[in-house]
Amino acid sequence: MTTTNDTVSDIELAGGVSIPQVGFGVFQIPGKDTQRAVEEALEIGYRHFDTAAAYYNEEGVGAALKATGMAGKVFVTTKLRNCDQGYDATKVAFEESRRKLGVDVLDLYLIHWPFALIDRYVETWRAILEIKEQGVLRAAGVSNFLPEHLQRLIDETGEAPAINQIEVHPRFSQPDVRAYCASHGIAVEAYSPLGHGGDMNAPEVLRAAEAHGVTPAQVVLHWHVQSGRVVIPKSSHPDRMRQNLDIFGFSLTDEEMASIDALHTPQGRISGDPATNVNSQSWADQFSRGNVS
């Protein structure tokens, strides 16, 4: 297979904004290395970049976009830190992220976690909707929200998020959350899309990889996009970056799709649980947990 940017499909979010189905995630890429990684990804053909205030590398993404002349020409997502939730704080944090990224209009802004401990995600959502009305934000969404969190946003504001970015991979595919999102017009974006090594070593994945002459990672990523999800694989190795984008030249059979779907187990989670997450995402918190260096 040969990758060109033209092969990457888009998904239209509620509200009419189109998002490239495969993006480049920069979680845990050190700030000093982010500009180089994003510039390489741009050269390979990525046109969708996912960062967050809590990754402490928005400036690196912005520097790469400026250096390549691609600011405003590619899809950029960032996320609000937990410790910045709240009506007024959200508006300040949004402007800070927009400044670091060097964009006049941000494509997608997400509440990173519900962080129900402080119970500010509804007022935070109201602030983001107001930001969107001002024309400096194209689409508003959330990350790591469970159905009860999503329903509360809808009940109290009348507007559902355009997208919910959640952990999805074969051994933890969250069918209940995905079903809720589908029934309410909320797109699903998968982070940690390859899970751990066990996902790619599953016999069902290996058989499909052999049948189609692709890698197990390409099978798993194609399983996501064939299911209609947006996906943001992360790698700082150019060869793997190319492979992660080169997933549109084959189709999985219905049987192969069903066999990978069946790998789900409720015990397969590898990230935090939205129902219990209490991390502030301050720099000290992220550093102590090894997410930044």
C-alpha cells in the first residue's frame, strides 16, 4: 500500500465540521521533541494533530505548524486540564492554548475528563459553548465522559458534545459508551487505539494481518476506522508513523470485524477510570505520574 493524504477519510461531526479519521497524538512526547515529531508527521501526510494542555507540549505543536506554514491548514485538537475547569477559568485556559498553538481558530476543544470530584464540568461546558459562538472554535467535545456525564450535559445545557474521545482498543472497546454516543449523535474518537501488546498479538488480529498482508497494528487501526471511529495513534518513529497512516488500502471481512469486537473484556482498561479519576493534571501531578518529564 502507498499512503497519500488523499486516502484518509473524514468524518462529519454534528454541526458540519469534518475531522480527518486518523490523527497524530502527542501524549508523552517531551516538549523539546514535539516540534520535530509534528514536522515529521506533516511530511508523512498527517493533517490532524491531537494535543492537550496537560501534555505540556502545545507550544511544540504550534512551533511546528508555524515553521511549516501549516497553522490554520490542518485540524488541531487540544484539551482543557482538570485543574482549569470552571466557567471563567475555562475561557482563560482556552485563550492560553490558542496562543501556544498559534492558531486564530481552534478546530476542536475537549474537556479532558469529567473530574466529577469538583463538579464543574457543566459550567465548563457552558463556557466552551460560548467560546464556540464567538467564532474562535469550530467544534466542542469531551474526553473520557461516561453516559451519565454526557446525559447531564444534554439535560442541563441542551447541547450534546460533537465527539467523545475515549479509550478504545480490542480488549477494551467500551460498547456501552459507544452505543450511548451513537444514539445521541456523538462521534467516538479512540485513544490508546492499539492497547497493549496483547491486543495486537491476539490470534484473531494475527490471522487478519496474514490474510491481508499488513501488520497487526494496521489491522487494529483499520478495525477502528471501518467501525466509524476517529483514531489517534501515537509514535515518534517515522516508519511506524507511516504504517499507522497507511490503513485504507484493504477491508476487513464481517467475520474478521466480529472476531475483533469479541475480544472486549471489562477488565481490559489501561488508562484511568472516568468514574474515579481525581488527578488535577497540574504539571506537578503529571510529572509525579510520569506523563511529562
